[in-house]
Amino acid sequence: MKTVIIGAGAMGSLFGGFLSLSGEEVWLVDIWKEHVDAIRSKGLAIEEKGKVQAVSVNATSDITSIGKADLILYFVKTYHTEKAVTDSLVLEKEDTVFLTLQNGLGNEETICKQVDRKKVVLGVTGQGATLLWSGHIRHAGRGKTYVGELDGKITDRVNQITQIFRKAGIETEVSSHIHTLVWEKLFVNVGLNGLAALLGLKNGQLLDYPETIRLVEALVSEAVEVARRKGVQIESNPMDRVRAVIEATRENRCSMGQDLDRKRRTEIDAINGAAVREAEHLGIPVPYNRMITDLIKVIEKRF
Ligand code: NAD
């Protein structure tokens, strides 16, 4: 399955590196030339538990040089998805599959604006990675990856994607309720990212103060109410899962926190901002999510 990954940052490089190691034909595409040049000249360095391995993987900034793809996997930040999809249309053939494993809400809709939705597959991943410098990433954590058809059917193509990921050591399952999983991941990001980013806290510190516990619960319960009103099937208490993820990643500074620390744009519009947009359509108030979104937006405007 010829796979082209658009966005070869932390996660794109992780998936691309593992797929390449397993013998799959994979191409990394990134607009960051220095990074692409480093991968081409020295291989992609993947660091895990202090050990570094150099992986040979195709990388380019010229997407037109690749030919057609069987699978296109988007791993750009959500605010770059629209442009990435436009760029990637040169890779399309009749049976190309378009997959996103990005965080947040709205990726499916952004892809489907330019691509026939029958070709689009959705997923979430519990893998974690950090880009340290050009050509060098750190594998920060392992967790399950899920892929699923938008209509919930179990098809050959989602089975095939699952197989190539598993062969590459990426633990993956097919899901018949992928939208639920996207929302459940959103609950974690809604409760954790903006708040930890603003307060300068590591993930686990959110559970150390009654005030932050209250705020996490308020943010998550607003998002859960939005999901329920939209008809998404949600387990009885999503807050337990949010707490468990925060606890399991206690020592991490979340990606939105890292973005603010480095004075970079965040994915707030696809996370708390998405909850606000959905709530507006439904006519329900989500004041905590609105406040977090507005605060982060002001910080971004002052960079
Ligand atoms: P990143 O910033 O490390 O990488 C994004 C890359 O996309 C950058 O290298 C950038 O140069 C490139 N890019 C931007 N526009 C492009 C374009 N038009 N064509 C090609 N390349 C382009 O981001 P990341 O941490 O890898 O995150 C990617 C997505 O995965 C996000 O939605 C994030 O929320 C999600 N995610 C991240 C993690 C993690 O641990 N980092 C875990 C799960 C999900």
C-alpha cells in the first residue's frame, strides 16, 4: 500500500518511520525543507528511551514528484489541513483512501470539502511524539490507534490499513463507531490542553488542585453535553477516562502548552473552539469552553 504522509512533523515522521522500517513504501511530505533534507541525507532519527535509531525513509517537499498514492495520511496541524488537502489532490487516483489521525473536530469536514466522502476514513491515535529538531523525533508514548469508515462499515480497506500499521508495530484496531472515539479523544483535549497551556502546568498538576479539577470537569461536561445533544453515543462517565489519561501522562507538558511556550499558533479552534461552534449551532451555552478559547486567542494574537 503506497502511503504518502502529509506533514512529517512529530507524528507524521513517527508513523512514516515505523511503516518504512516494516518494508512498506512510504513517502513523507513536508514544506519544511531543512527537515526533509536532514531525513534524506542522514535518515530519520527516532529516539525512544534514550536510544536513537536512524531510519531510511523517502522524504520530499515536492509532492508532484511522488506519483499516485494508495493511502494519504494527514498529520499536519488542524489549521493547515485545508491547504494540505489541496496540495495532495495530485496524488489521487480512483481508489485512493484519505485518512486523518489528527486531533480535534472538523478534519473530516475539511477533507470532504475537496474529496469525495466515500474515499475518506477517520481515525484517532494514542501514540505520542515530539519533534526535537530537524530530522530527529522522540517517541513519547504508545497507545492504541483506531481507524474506521464514516458509515461504520468494516471494509477491506480499513482492515488493510490496520494490517500495515500492525505490521509496523503500531497497535491498531478497526472501529465501527469512529465518531464516538473522535469525540472521546476530544473530551481529553478539551479538559486538558487549553487549561494546562494557560496555567503553565504539566498534565498531572491539573489533578493537584481542587480549582483545576473543577475547571477540567466543567470543560469536559460542557463538551459531553454537546456530543449527547448531537446524538453521539457516549459512555456513562467520560470524566473517568479524562482523569486516567491526565494521570497516565502526568509528567508531560501537553502540545498546546508547548505551542504557547514557543509562541506558536495552537489547535484551539479544533478543540475547545470546536466545542463552542457546535454548541452555538445547538443553541446551548458553553461558557467555560468559550472563555478558554478566547483567552488562548488573545495570547496568540499577541505573539
Ligand atoms: P508538528 O507540528 O510536529 O508537524 C506538522 C508538520 O506539518 C510540520 O512539520 C509542518 O511543517 C508540516 N506542514 C504544514 N503544512 C504542510 C503542508 N501543506 N504540506 C506538508 N507539510 C506541512 O505536529 P504533530 O505534533 O505531528 O501533530 C500533527 C497532528 O497530530 C495534530 O493534529 C496533533 O494534534 C495530532 N496529534 C499529535 C500527537 C503528538 O504526540 N504530537 C498525538 C496525537 C495526535
